[in-house]
Amino acid sequence: MSDETMVITLPEPSGLPNDRFLDRELSWLAFNQRVLELAEDQDLYLLERVNFLSIFSSNLDEFFMVRVAGLKRRIATGLATIAASGRSPEDVLDSIRETAHALQMRQATLFRDEIEPALHQHGIQVVRWADLNETEQQSLNEYFYNQIYPVLTPLGVDPAHPFPYISGLSLNIAVVFRKLEDGTEQFARVKVPPLLPRFVRIPGESGTGNYRFLPIEELIGQNLGELFPGTEMLHHHLFRVTRNEDLDVDEDEGENLLIALERELLRRRFGPPVRLEVAEDMNPEVLDLLVRELDISEDDVYHLPSLLDLTGLSQIAAIKKADLKYPPHAVITNRYLVPNEDEKTSIFKAIRERDILLHHPYESFATSVQAFLEQAAADPKVLAIKQTLYRTSGDSPIVDALIDAAEAGKQVLALVEIKARFDEQNNITWARKLEQAGVHVVYGIVGLKTHCKLSLVIRQEGNQLRRYCHIGTGNYNPKTARYYEDYGLLTARESVGEDLTRLFNQLSGYAPDATFKSLLVSPGSVRPGLVERIEREIENKKAGKPAKIQIKMNSLVDEQIIDSLYHAGRAGVPVEILVRGMCALKPGVPGLSESISVRSVLGRYLEHSRVFAFANDGNPEVFIGSADMMHRNLDRRVEALVRITQPDQIKDLEGMFDLAMSDDSSSWHLEPSGQWVRHKTPIDVQDEFMRELASRKVAR
């Protein structure tokens, strides 16, 4: 089911204008435009620009597979309603098409006219077949026969062979040839093998420091005659289809959820097409055939120059040329986890002494969260480990630690969210591996995704049990932890341990009336808890007391939260919002949101943390956690925010806001019109965080 399959209709708040919300879908496209602007930035390192081009394409693919597909499905079934922005679904879809067309053309021309020539100047070429000499062509033909030809499956279309199924996101060659025996023309489709390198390196370049690549589709195109002997090639063209790949699983059915999900994963491959990308020189008759056979609207056809599927540029971006990439950040171990020279670090001892606030990727995930779970697995005093897993890597040391703990006889509970979008198959695999090792695997609460990032370790210390906890804003994934910006809290606070015990019992069993001391948990208390604190800031402002609201998240589209922030803005409460992606709030509108400012920071790391800070009359309340301000997070997911209590950590988080919201730092500013304007300065927020953390001395 799509993340947002319906619009929540709220009572019209007194005095607030009807046009107070920006459209969420167009706001998402504005986010991806900011990614594209990084690729356009000539001051950025060249291979980083190439990487942002790849990210832009990957982001847009997912947007069409989920958001556009969901919108089209709701329109087709008559379930679509007027969006909170006041726009009809058809109007939103038209605007999406117009904007997406313009952005994809902008990306394609950027690569062709600027990025390709710049790469050439630095010894990296993406060449065409005509650019190669005879020796190079011969070597590549041998590569074709040995590595590509055996895995190709040409599919002809004639009365005996119906039009083939075109899988989502596959790169395809439409071929038109003439049979020499009777002179008839025929259409065929050749799928470019997705597991082969997108760009084939030209032989003879190894060790020279230069890189020359030929797009794999060019090599296949030059050898199409080998696939269709006895024919004359007339023309061939590239095309690519994007399909609805969202899932629809009924958890209320009695069958095993894993089996139901696996069946739905098979169905996903056959979702209806929502976008057709074609080479701009495609033959009109071939295009008509594709449009007809795919049953797709001409409005959803994207004619593009240069290469199709620029997600493959990640291969170019991975080239090892240090002078064309960001200078490396020296990832450090959190100062409270650095071992003394004469002893091995005991993470449990460090956590007993104080709460430890982690900031990844500046501070190492491996020497903190991963080490915490590995020590717990090996420690004979540890009796039990309880863990949520939303997304994790294919060779996860986190999963290995849980398996080690179970095999050592500890009680291990893993709550695996197998409905984590596009990681479903991976999570099914790990769920079964954990079950085989004796881990108690559960799948959470029916109808809710478990998105919270929690770990609970129970350790025997003398005649008492002590609970050690980790609560984070990001996934337990050592790979993404290297480039996702996230916070995490390691704590032995008794109130947090009690809360996590209740929450895990709620997730694995039945505890509907659980109440929490240090956590806000959704569905239930995250939205009401935040609204209550926003209203308190309003009352403090009216009473002349210190008042301020600072929020950092990925998305802000929940109408009730936005309306509460508007009321704070009307009362003059300073509101600072850091958002990576979508934002439906209009800042700086006279009489509505003049005291509200919205910024977006994008860079080498994916800004992923969620932080909520309230001045509270000089006694600040600050939370970190997993929840974005979206309907799905607040109503249909289990999310958890934990309160930060140590004054130095509160000061650090306030400093994070001060730096990121400063006019002296590079960021994008959201205008009342919904336009994002880049304010580029020499101060890079992420570089500053790294310098600040690296400068701190070890405190023991």
C-alpha cells in the first residue's frame, strides 16, 4: 500500500488561510532539484557531481514507482481526493509531468554538454563506437561474444510471439529488422543484462590513469546482427519503463506474512507502467508500438538526449581519483568510547558513567553501536538482547552478533520489519537466517510498520539486572552508517530501560496500555506530545518567557503539526526547521509564519537525523528519534523519540541548529512561494561538524 493512500481531512483551524499548504509531491520534486543543483555546481569535485547525477536518477525512479504510481492508481479507482494543498489529483499529476520532464531534460543536457567534456579533460571518457579504432573494436567484439552474447535473450514480435513483458527499470533496445528470405519487417526487443557493468572499459587503458568506457548498449547495438541471423538491421533505439512497484499486503489474512510478502514481491514485477523513457531520435512507428503495447499515455513518455538510465553513472563516480572527490573525513571514535592505553574499552562501563550521544558518520558506527552489540553477544553476564531491524546490510555484523548471542544461549529477540520498502527480499532472507540460529523473530504489530531504531541489552550485575539501551535516528546498517547523518543515544537510564522493556513487550506480545516516561511513541503519543510542547512554547511566548522551537527531520507534511507551527508563528515564537526533503509549510508569510524559517542542508552525507528541541522557559526539552512529520510515521508506524537530558548534549544539539540555520552556512532557504533558493557560502555544515568533533579531546 502506498505511504499516503488518503488525505486526512482536518477541521478548518480558526483564522488560518485555505492555501496554507504546499503540495507534497511537488515539494519532493523540489528536493530532487536541489540534488540536481549539486550536480550543476561547478565548484564541487567532478566525480561527486557525477554521483549526484546518479542519485538524482535513482531518487526519481523511486518517486515514479511509488508516489506517481499511487497517485495514478487512486485517480483510476476514483479514490483520489483533493490534496491538502487544495489541488485536484489530476492537476497535481499534470504538474508532476511538467516538472519531471523539465528536470530530466536538464539532467540529460547537463551530462552531455558539461559533465562529459569535463570528465574528458580529466582522463575519463564515455566514448561511442565510432570513436574507437579497429583494434579496440575487435577487442570489444571479443568481450561481447565471451561475456554478453551468452546471456542475451532476443524476443521477436510476430503472430506466434506476443509483445514481451518489459520489466521495470530495465534498459532495453527496440530493434527493427528485415528478413532477407521474404523482405518482411519485424520488431524485437533485447534487454540489456542488468548484472553486467553499465559501462565497458576499453581494453588497454589499465595502469595508465586514464579511463575510457563504452556504454554496454552501444556494444550490443553494434552486434545485433549476431542475435538475428539472416536479417538486415534497419534501426534500433533505447527505451526504459518504470512500473508501479509499491506493495499491497493484507496482514489480516491468516497465512504467514513472509509467504504473503514473497508472493507480492513476484506480483510487483508486473505492476502497470507509469513512465516510458525513450531516446529522442526514436522512430515514430516504434514509439507508437511501445505506447500501444505498454498501454501508457503519451503524457508519460519522456524523450531524452544522450544516455538513458543515468543511475549507471555510479560506476563512473566510483573511479579512484582522489583529486576529483571530497577530501576524506577522518572518522573518529566517540571520545567516551576511546580505550585507555592499558585496558580494553568496556562499553557497559562507559555507558554506566554517562549517557553517550553519537553522531554518525563523523563518529564511527563500528566502534560504538556495532561494538555495543558485539560485546553484548560475547559477554557471559548478558542474559538477553532485544533488537529492531528495519534495514541492514547483506553481510551485517549486527545480524552476526545476534546469531552469536543466540548460539551462546542468550535470549535474543529480533523484530524484523520485512515490509521495509525495496528491502523486503533482503529482510526475509535475514529473518529466516536468524530463526534458524535460534533467535526469536517477530514481525511487529498488524497494520503498523515498525520503524523505530531500538536495542535493549539486559545484563546481570551482582544481584541486580541492569538495562543498557541504544535509541537511534538511523538504521542498524554499518554500510549506510558511513554516509547517512544520524544521531544515537547509548544510555543506562533506568526510565529509558523500563520504557524499552514495555515497548518491546508491546511489539512482541500484547501490552496495549503501555505508558512511557522518557519516550514519545507513535501511533499514540508522538503527534500529541509534540503538539502539546508547541502549544507550551506559545503560552510561554505570550507570558514573556523564553520560547523557541527547533526541528530537524526528513519530511514535514503532517497538517496538524504544520497548523500547530503556524499558531506558534502567529504568536511570534521563533521556529527553526531543518528539512532534507518535503516541506508543505510556507515560511515567512505575513500574519501567518513570519517567525518561521526553513532551511535544507545537502552534501556528501545524507541528512537523516530527526531532532526536536523546545526552549521550555529555560529548561530545554530535546528529543531524538526515528519519526518524520508524515501521516505514515505518526499514524501507521511504530516510532520512538527519546529525551536527551544531559546539559552538554543539549548544548551540542542546539549548536547543530545554530550552525545549520546560520546565514553564514551554505544551505537552501524555502521562500513563501514554495521555491527553494540556494545560499552558497564558504562554510560547509558537514565539514564544520567533522572539524568540531575531531577537535575534542578524549574525556575520561
